[in-house]
Amino acid sequence: DQQVKQNSPSLSVQEGRISILNCDYTNSMFDYFLWYKKYPAEGPTFLISISSIKDKNEDGRFTVFLNKSAKHLSLHIVPSQPGDSAVYFCAASAGAGGTSYGKLTFGQGTILTVHP
Amino acid sequence: SQTIHQWPATLVQPVGSPLSLECTVEGTSNPNLYWYRQAAGRGLQLLFYSVGIGQISSEVPQNLSASRPQDRQFILSSKKLLLSDSGFYLCAWISVGGMGTFGSGTRLTVV
């Protein structure tokens, strides 16, 4: 039972254009959502997060949108750069207290390729 | 800043052999530590977490075990590996809000 799903295994975008990565979840108890980026042979690195009390969070070129009614979140990268090419994981947690914040449920990942 | 050291980077082990993967953390004290595994075509799955020395919680029944002998050391073990234990293992320190620092991972292939 995959509670967090990234239905697009890969995405190819031209440099300078917008990259939109999507993620769906089923567990209504999730209240914190994160995006991680992973390069080959490295561990994931935290990119951006959003609490369920918000519907948008922006950090530079990266914006995460949350649609709670649709149980859907997306990551927008504008403008996309070749260095953004990596695997992007969506993750969610239920409860910000205790140890729950580290108990992340991850999606399968989307491989983003940004062409020069 | 926090750093996670994880080794080895790759490991090929025969079925039935033991396993020991080590993770050490720098730059923080009393961290909450986590072991995740990514199997082929799947997202990262939480295996164990530890909130302190000697405290281990298991998330899924499995052939593996974990130990926290020191504040900044987290070890993943198995007495006898199975083919299904193959995967990419990641150690992580994760703070409030889910923002985490992950190690570079160990690619384990059981043959």
C-alpha cells in the first residue's frame, strides 16, 4: 500500500523552462510534506517543505503547492537549470512532535533531466 | 553543520552471511537517527529509528536488526542475509519538520 505516489518516473525539460513534479498521497493524517533531491551515489538532500496549514511555500526558484482536498502536492522549479537534473522524492509525515517527524513516507521518485 | 558518515558504499554478500553497516553522525548531540532502505522501483522505506543510546524502534518486520551503542553511532545488522535484503540503505539524522541529513548510502547486493 503506497501512501505516497509519484506517478511520473521521469520528466524532461528544456533549460529556462518550468519543471513541475507531482505527488499524490492517500493518508489524511499526513500534515507535513517535503521534497528531497538526490544525485547518483549520494544520499537525498532536503529541498523544501510545507505544512498542511499552508497551500504554498516558496524558496528561490523552488515553490511547493499543496492541495489538501485533492491530496496532491507539486514542486515547481523556475527557471530550470541543468544542475537541477536529479531524482526528486516527495515525502510526508504524520505529526510534528516526538519522533514522528523523522518517520517519513517517501514516493518512488521522479528523474528530472534538464537539457541545455 | 551536521554530517553523516556511512560505510561501506557498496557491498556484495552471499546469502546466509552476516551484515554490519555503520553510521556515525557529526555536528549534533542526541540526534534522532533513522535507517531507510530503497528497494528497486520503490520509495525509501523506514526500517528503524532511535531516539537515544540503546533505544531502537522497528517499523517493519524483517530479517534485520539495529543497535545504538553510542550517541552518534547507529548500526544495522543481520545474522543471515536473504536475497530480499538487497537494496540501497540510508542512514539519516532528521530534525523537527522532517528536514534531514542523509548519509551517502550503502548499495547492498545479496547473491
